[in-house]
Amino acid sequence: MRALVKAEPAPGLELKDVATPEPGPDEVRIRVRLAAVCGTDLHIYDWDEWAQSTIEPPLVVGHEFMGIVDAVGDRVASVAVGDRVAGEGHIVCGTCRNCRAGRHHLCRATQGIGVNRSGAFADYIVLPEENVYSLPNSVPDEIAAILDPLGNAVHTALSFDLVGEDVLITGAGPIGQMAVAICRHAGARHVVITDPVEARLDRAWKMGATRAVTPGAGVIDAVMSELEMVEGFDVGLEMSGHPDGLADMIDSMIHGGKVALLGLFGNDAHVDLNQVILKGLTLKGIYGREMFETWHKALAMLGTGLDVTPTITHRFPLDRFEDAFSVLSSGEASKVVLEVSAR
């Protein structure tokens, strides 16, 4: 089969012919229809410090996808050949304390597809049955292909009550853009988002942001004054991974406010803990999705009007993967979808 492979410890990827995987007794093989490129994939492509410390070439990369079940193992009962599915990309151990307690998203032995094991930028991928998620017909293929990052946004945004609340989002990448729409759908009053890239702010505006602004000295205070907000933001969603974004957020939170942290920081982030303490703030780290409650909530919201299509900006066939990574790296793109196989 064709697969996009990190073949050696160096920048770039290669489209190669590799062996088609066979499912084990409890596994499902999926013919990948569409896959989406993530910031993690860009790190792997660039072969940055994180990738060098995490990835062991050769490896088939990619983890956001949807497709059709092609083969199932002897003990598989919940899905059948021909089913239209997506996949939860975190493979958990099932035996640690958190897994046994049903907190699979906190498994300390998690393996990620396309990171720690063979991924989805390929004609076929094999997953454990429990990681395969059947799709309702109402969800289009392109949206199904980005349920993974949508799940990140859902997990982050729904960590705290949003009804009637004022929300500050730092970072208007694809997940930040999706979070705007989720906050609106869930009943937030004002949703303010910051980002230095104008194109991202434009897309966040289309997703329903009350204000989409470039960060800078006094900017958030000015927005709060304009919106007649007196005490600060009730909920903060930190998605920039930038120390200044986090500092601005802490400064702008109401006493007793709640902050969800999704963005990963390339450098040390210095937090004014005195503000956290004196304001009585709650800080929550977010990784991935809650398995599988987040999937249920994401699909439920999509079925009741949530629209995240504006975040998909580019589409390419798999063999034009270089173009896909180029537009993502330039900042021109939000979500880039690769067509792996025809319908």
C-alpha cells in the first residue's frame, strides 16, 4: 500500500510502498478515505527537537482520518466490513489505575497513532476495535476527518460551564477557531479570541467570535471596556502555547475564574502564581479527548447545528503532500485535508 513515511531522522517525509497491515483477532482494518494534517505532523515533517526526542523512524505518520472498514478480526463484534468510521488515535493500556477507573484519556502508557505506532497517512490503518468509532450519516466525510482536533476543542471548551459566561481564547489556530463555535453553541455570552495572524482572526470571526483581536498591551482591557465587562473573563481557553498569551489570560481572569490549558509551550512559561492564588483561579491541563464522552458530545453538537466547516481551508490528494505541508507551514492554512482514496 501507499504510505507517507518518516523514513529517516531528517526533515521531510516520503510517499512509499509498504506492506498492507493485517488485523489481529481484536483489530479492525480501515481503508482511509480522508486524512487531515495536524501541527504534530508538521513537527514531525520539520524534524524539530520534539520530533527527534519522540519519533523512531521508519514510521507511517498521520492521526486524523476517516474511512471504511475493510476487514475485521475474528473477535470483533461492534463494527462490520463496509461501516463508515473514524478512529480515536490514543491507544491505551487498559490496566493502569486510570484505565481501570474509566479515565482512559489519562493513561500513562498511551501510544499515539502516527507518533508511537503506524499512522493514518496511508491506504490502510489497523486499530483496536475499541478505538474505532462509527459515524452517523449526517456527518460529512470532511468533518469526520477532523473529529480528532474537534474533540480537543470540545474537551477543552466543555471543561467548565459556559452558559452566560464570558470566554477568552488565546490562539486562533484550527482548534481555537473550533472552540469559538463550541462556546457559542454551548451558550457563552461573549467569546473573545486573540492571535497575531490576521487570517486566523478572520476565520475565528466567521466561527462566531464576539471580538477577534491581535494581542498587545492594553488590547484585552480595551475589548473588556467596549463589551462593558467589569470584572474579567469567567473562562479562559489557552491554545496558543505562548507564554505571553498565558500571562495575558491570567491578568484578565475574574476572581474565581477557570482556565483550561491545551497549547503546548516550546519554552518555559512563567506564570504569576500569586495572581492564581489571590484570584482563586482553577487551572486544568488538557490532553486529547475524554474517551469516549468527548466523541459523543462532539457528534451531538454537530447534529444540533454546530458548524466547523470554515476551519477547513485546503484540500489535496495524498501525492501532493508537499503542497499540503507548505501551506500549513506558511500559516496560510487552518485545516488541510488529504484525499487518500476515492469514494
